[in-house]
Amino acid sequence: MDTLPETLLSTIQNFKVYDGLPSNVTHPFAASAETSCGILQDIIQASDQLANSLNQYLQADLTNTKLVSLLRQQASLSRSLHLSDLNIQQTLHAFKQRSKSSYGEDIPQDRAALVDWCVTRCEAWGKLVGMETFKDQVGEGIISFVFGGKVLVVDLELSIDRADPSNSKILVSKVKTSYAISTPDATTMDGSLSLDAFLKDTFQSFFKEVQKSDEHRDPVKAAKLGSIILDHFRYLVMLDRLAERKEDGGVRWFVDVDQLCTVVEAFAKSEAEAVALSMFTESTERPPLDIFLLRAHTLPLPYLKSPSLSFLIHLSPLAYLSLLRSSAKPPATSATLPNFDIPLHQLRASLATSSKGATIATLTLSPPIESHIFPASMSIPTLTARPTFSLVPGGSDLEHVFPQLADLPATALDPANNELSGRNVWLLDFTEGGKYPGIVMSQSRMREIELVINPLSSMEPINTVGMMSFGTGSWVDLLINPSSLVSPERYVAIFRSMSSLHPPLQLRLTAPEEPGFVLHKVPVNSMKEVWGVLEVVREQCWINEILSGCEWHPEGLHLSQEQYEEQESEVTEADLNAVLSGSLTPRKIPVNVFVPSYNSTPDPIFDNPDLGDMAPKVRHTAIVMTSPERPPISGLVEICVSFDETKPRGINVELNGAMGVDLRPDMLEEICQRGGTLSLSGRIWAKAHESLQ
């Protein structure tokens, strides 16, 4: 099949491989953007070849019937062979997808053999990632492992309790990392204590799971924990290969994370103190975590999900209140770490096991990538509006550039494939390595992310359209109705008060005329770019959380039984009298919901020659709700809730209308902070009727 010449049909059929080009990858911040970009380049090249071939056929003499017959026969045979080849490729692809399913670890049923099995698993992990692995029996009940790379050395010490031969126990007593420094005296450097603790917890989680009783042990979960250990080792081996390089290597590939953690944690502590002081509370040492996440530059959590740095971007009100109620008495305040109403150790323990209700981004170094879809590093503060530093203005002076490879010929860096070449890219991963689907983003916010990492893209006069979304409607459709093929103009939902404070709210959401995308990863080169990207994502997460607070349905596609009974019910004389007297309690309060779109792209460069004025202005995310005034007053009540990190709670509420209603803005902001943004119209209605009594 390799020597079979290509034909017009086979050239087209080569691109009909099952899921060869994902239809949802339409932007460079998708997980498979590099693969899709390569396939698109092949399609363009094949289109040129097809055009040239068809032009050649124009010159052929097709009056010879024998030649035409032979061409038809040859085309039929070639098509059959290529269709057979396509069927084989699809079958192999299906088997490969099936082989990715995990049936769990093959844990021995004999408890006496469990310890030895755990020891062999440690040996297998080291050898699978290409590290030199040495095992040593140190003493009675102590087994030591040494996993050695070119620069990195990991010492693992296991403690074994064989007091009960039928139920032996194994624990991780110590993990220590060190780095070999290329000097004449061949010295070593101690590794990170945080990395040591992270690896120790990772190994111990696996051993704890496999040593559970047969009723509670989960082989599939154990297999996932084992694959996590392998992923961590592969990442460290990749860093080890980079540190081995003579031109641009060194231990900086390992120690840079700890140096960065010191900088961002100190800055987070300064921002936490600024948040506490601005709230005018009695306790200025522990600000609420949810307000901090709205106003500050996220919370850095080193070594949370991987041997790198993670950032907590958003925490849903439900997740925050659950953590707050389950938190014990806060420990003593830390002099180096930020202090919140939820202890950091409890927060880390919760997020390490489950990320439900939390949005986390992880800064990680990718394997070598051949694609050139990502721009080179550039920093032009006059052209970027983000990041902003309203809490701690001195943060604008902080800058940390991540380690980069020198501009040298490509070198094989990945231990899994010595022939692979390319360059490594620092990425902000929002999927936790593919475990989660990503974040739904509007087109304007995706454009703003592009401006953060590539400010010069704002100078392109032809780039007014930017990324396009084919075959999809509004970004709201991706958020609340992703599986539907219909893009409705409006959505409806019913919001009921748990305390019956007000009648149900008939919410009517108008979908913005703006396409959406799913954000997976963003290439970054410095900490300022990270902060700028996370600012944009933070606002999108805030509006996504508000809209996800109700169960929305496309308007007009179905009628519930309750709505049908309301339409069929008759109006009584008492209802008419209540209308005339202004005391009628409506069955539902109609509320129109609208999310304004914004465009942060500056004017073209030729319209504004002053580079200092070219930076796009930051336009914050907002949601607008309108409802009728209380009878007999005519008109509408308009509520605009916008994201504003300069406010004490990170939220700004503007109320227009609502004659005679006295509501403090801070109370409305607290309601929004606790997840009650869509209930504001009902609370204002209840306050207006309370003033009439």
C-alpha cells in the first residue's frame, strides 16, 4: 500500500480518516490545535495538487475510447484499494481508542504478596520513564529506591511492617530530591522540600488505595493514581533532559518553580492584606477567600496537581460555603503565606481530591512542539490593558520570565521518542491534563487573551473578524445548551425563592450575538502574561457561574404543565379588584436578562498614531436585568451587576428605578457574592411591597 500511487480520489480519501480533523477546533488555544493546524496545511497542499492535476487532464485526448475505458478500470481498482485501506485505518483507530480504557490495577488478592507487588510497581515506574533505578534493602523493614536521571536524583524510602505476615503494611517514610551540578568537583544540590512532600503524598495515595480492604478497594482508582505517578515522573524526566543541555540547561529548569512560588505567594499575601483593609472589618488578617478571588490575581497553589504551579481562579459560592462550614479553627497566621477565613491546608486537601466548583489553571511545560502557531515572547506594556494592579500598584514592577531554550537547532528532548524534535512551550492548562472539558469563553474575551500574549495583533487592520466559530450560535449556547443543534434566540427559566420571599421569577435570557469557544490552554512566557490571561478568565468564570445558577430551556420549544394550567385558568372578580387596588400578587414576575457584549480591540494604528493611547481600555463583564415597577407606577426597574475589582466585594450593583425602595448597595453586593444575582429583581419587588404595608 505504501507504493500505491496517489489518485484524485485517494488524495481526498486520505482526509476522511475517522475524526481526522475535529470540527470544534477553530482557535489556537484548543488542546489539539497543533494537530489540526498540520492537517489544515496538508489539505491546502493537497488542494493545490488537485487543481494542478485537473488542469493536466484538460490537455488529455479523451476521444480515444480504449484509453477512457482503461482509465475507468484503473480508477475503480484504485478506489477499491484505497477504500479498503481507509476501512483498515478506521478499524485500527477504534481498537486504539478501546485500548485506552483501563480495567484497573492487577492487585494481588493475597495480602501477604501485596508489599512485594508494591515494590515491583515502584521499579517498573522508574524503568518506564527511562530513569536508572536502584533498589536496596537498607535494614529490617526499610527498602530504598534511587531513581537517577542526568541531573535529577529521587530517593524513595519505604517502611514495611511485617508484624502480621498475612497483613503486611507499606508506608512512604521519606522522599528526597537532589540535583547534580556540572562542576569540576561534581557537587550536588538539595532539591525542593515542596517537591519532596508532593511526591511523597502521591506515592502514599497509591499505597493507601491498594492496601484497603477488598470491599473498599477500587482497582480503577488505583490505576489512575499509578498513571499520575508516571505522568509526574515523565514531566520530571523532560525537565531533566532540558537541564542536561550544555548551552541552555542547568538546574534552573527545576529551581525556577520554587523561585517563582516565593514571588507570587508574597504578592498574594500583599493583595490579601489590601483586601482585608479595604473591607473595614474587625479582623483584618483573614479576608474572605471568595472576595479575594474576585479582586486579586488568583491564589497560587504550588505542587497541587503536578510538579509545577497551579492557580485557583474561581470558587463557586456553594463550594466556598461548604469549605467555610467544614473548616476548623484557623491556625496561627503565617508570616509568608496569605491568610484567609479558610485555612490553606484544608483548601489544598479539598482541591487535591476534588475540583468540583473550582476553576484551576496549571502552569506546565509542554513536550516539544513542531507547530509555530504560537507567537514569540514579547512585552509591550503600552499596547496591553492587562494585567491591572488596583490592589497593590507595586505589582506592576514584578516580572518573572520563564526559562526558555536558546535559539539552537532542535534536539530530541522527549524520552518517549528520541526522534522527536521541536521546542518546549510554557502553557496555562485549564483542563488538568485533559480531565476536564475547559472553560466556555466568548469571542471578545478570547480576543483579549490573544492581545495579552501578542499585543501586536491589535495593529493588524485586516484582523477585525479574528477567530470565527462555524456552525455555532452564541457562546451562551455552549454554556447552557451544548448538545442542542438549534441555537435559540432566547432562553427561559424559573427562579423560586427558597423562603417564598417573592413570587417565582420568570427569567428570559436573550442570547448575545457573539460566538463562543472552549478554552483549553494558553501559551505564556512570563508571569505578567499569566496574570493578564487569568484576569480575563476570572471574569468569564464569574458570568458563567451566574448563568449556570438556573436550569434554562429554549423559549417556545416546550410548554410545562404548570404553564399550561396558568393559561387555562380563569380570572375571578377578586383578581380584578386586586388589580384595581394595586394589591395583586403576581403569579410570576417577568425578568428580562441580558449580557452586554464588549470589544476590547483598540482602533487601528493609522487612526491613532500615539502609541501611548493604543492600549485597549478594560471593559468589565456585566449582566443586566429589567423587571416591571410595582403597581400603580409604570416603567421598569433596571439592575446592572458588573464585575469590578476596585469595589470592596469585587462587584458593583447599579439600580435604576425602584421608586421608594431603600436598599443599601453593600447588601445587594453581598447577595450577588453569595450566588443570588438572578434573585435581585424578586428581592426588590419584596422590598417595594413591604414599604406599602
